[in-house]
Amino acid sequence: MKLRNYLYAAVVLTSVTFVSCNPDSIADEDNPYQTEQKIKKKDVKIPGQNN
């Protein structure tokens, strides 16, 4: 019975460590700075319309 508890504890510890150390996190993709550039309306071309 103790062996099973130790195995469960090891699995939980391993999974928590893997998830917390995994670099594939959504927060890593967030950009803290505004880097979007403005688009001028005259530069936008819509297909099918003559501008």
C-alpha cells in the first residue's frame, strides 16, 4: 500500500514539474509592447473593385 502511495506521489511530482517547466506556455507568446503598425486606407486594395 505504501508503494502505491509513493508511486502516486512520484507521478504527481513529475507531472507538476513538467507542466511548470514547460516553455510552451500561452504567456510566452504574449507581447508586452504594442508593435502593431498603422495601415493607411489608401494602401488597402480589395479584390474585385476598381480603386
